[in-house]
Amino acid sequence: MKEQLANKNVIQGKAYNFALSIIDLYRKMKLQNEYILSKQLVRSGTSIKANIQEAGAAQSRKDFISKMSIASKEARETNYWLRLLRDSKLCEDVNFDDILTKSEEIIRILTSIVKTSQKR
């Protein structure tokens, strides 16, 4: 249980800071007149923390797992949009390496939380 709580506390801060990075990237994309993919990115990238926040008020372990699973899915979707933006070169002067690394770290942590919670 201590490991799960430690991971949960770590993910809270990482997901919030990640959302701030996504918002910053969204602003840069809008300046480059990219409005379609940027909206997809900001929606999924900021909803990760929102779902983690909801999991904190879960009514049961099943509810907690469900919310954290949704957060994990949103993290994976965000990672997809980031890779697509990087590979399509739609956003000039944006280095995606750091934010992709953060995205992958969040995915790993959420996957661990969900798997650990399912075993208990």
C-alpha cells in the first residue's frame, strides 16, 4: 500500500506539471496557426491530471482503478498526438524530446498504479 501511495503522490505533481507544459505547447502551436491537433493535444494532455484528481475521491477500489485507467488512456493518447506532431513537423522550433520523455514516464507510473491496484 505504501508503494501505491508513493506513486500516487508522485504522479499528482508530474501530471500537473505535464499539463502546464502541454498548455505552453498549445500556445506555441496556436501562434503557428495550428488549431486542430493542438486542441486534441490540450484536451487529452490536461485531462490526465483531472482523472487522477477524480481518482482521489473514488468511492471504491474499482472506481479508483477505473479513473486511473482513464488517466492512463489519456496519457497514451497524448503521447500519440505528440509523436504525430513531432514526425509531421507541423510545429517548427519545437523540441518534442523532453515532453515525450515526460509523457512516457507518466504512462509507466500510471500503468504501475493500475496493475498494483488490480492485484490487491
